[in-house]
Amino acid sequence: MEKPEKPKAIINIENVVASASLNRELDLEKVAEALENIEYEPEQFPGLVYRLKEPKTAALIFRSGKIVCTGAKSIDEVHQSIAQTVEKMKKHGIDVSHGVDIQVQNIVSSADLNAELNLDAIAVGLGLENVEYEPEQFPGLVYRLKEPKVVILLFGSGKLVCTGAKDPKDAEIAVAKVTEELKRLGLMGEPRHA
């Protein structure tokens, strides 16, 4: 009797970092006066931090008109956060009437392969040219994929973190590739029982 196929790892988006350009310079003093829930200490940081409650994100706003959104759990949340930030500034008389160009910079995802992993064997199996593994320095194995161009951090517990993705599909493809590679090499480990 054939063993049933183990279910695919569920990938959770932990953080989406995106940038937007308002294509104009901003007076950060004026922005700081207009918005609530901000931190603005120009001696400490060259921008101001605007915290949104829903979705729970932070917008880093710079004099150059660049906004960096962090903390979003999806690309939709990025768009909502930036739209709310721009609307709030417009409402307070700050001229941001130009179009906003949003670009995803990094998607950090996590997954659980539901199997214990022997990182020493995996480091050898995956080939040293794409792997960094120094357990004395960091408890995870760093695996750099060329396609999609992401970095996977594998841990002995079977948990992993994928960083560097620009699209959620990149993380799905990367996790599927790593899973298949570990299975092909016989390094997947025994499934953990709940």
C-alpha cells in the first residue's frame, strides 16, 4: 500500500515591505502636525513613522516623498495602508495629488514542513555553493535559491522562513522546490505527530 502524500506546507505571510513614491517633496514638520500616532525625531531617524491601527502597519514617510510600508500581512493591506496615509495627508491640506507608484520590496513568509530536519546532512546535500550553515553563529541553515531569487532559512524543527520574495507566489514556489529537493535527497525527515 502506497503512503499517502503529505499535505503541502501552509505558507503564512508575516510581513510585506513595500515602497511608494509621491513624486514630490514633503514638509515633514507639516505632516507631523497633521497626523496622529506618529513618531518624528529627525535627530534619530530621517523620516517620520506613522502607525495605522487598521490594517496594523507602519508607514515610514520621508522628505523625498517616499513612503515605506511595513508590517502588512498581504499586498492588499499595503495598498490599503498607503491609500489611507495619502488620504489622511490630503485631508489635512498636504498636496499629494500626484499618482502613487507602489512597489513590493520584500515579502517574508513562514512555513512548517512538519518534519524534523538534519541540517548537517542538508548542508552537504544541497551543495555548499548555495548554503551557509554555521550552527555556532546561527541555529538555521541559509539556502539561497536562484529561481525564484529568495533566501530560505531552514531550522531543525522543520520550520522555515522565506525572505526576498516580491510576489506571494515566489514563496510558494520556493517552499515547494525546497520540499521536493529534500524529498529527492532523502533528507525530509519523519513527519511530526500532532
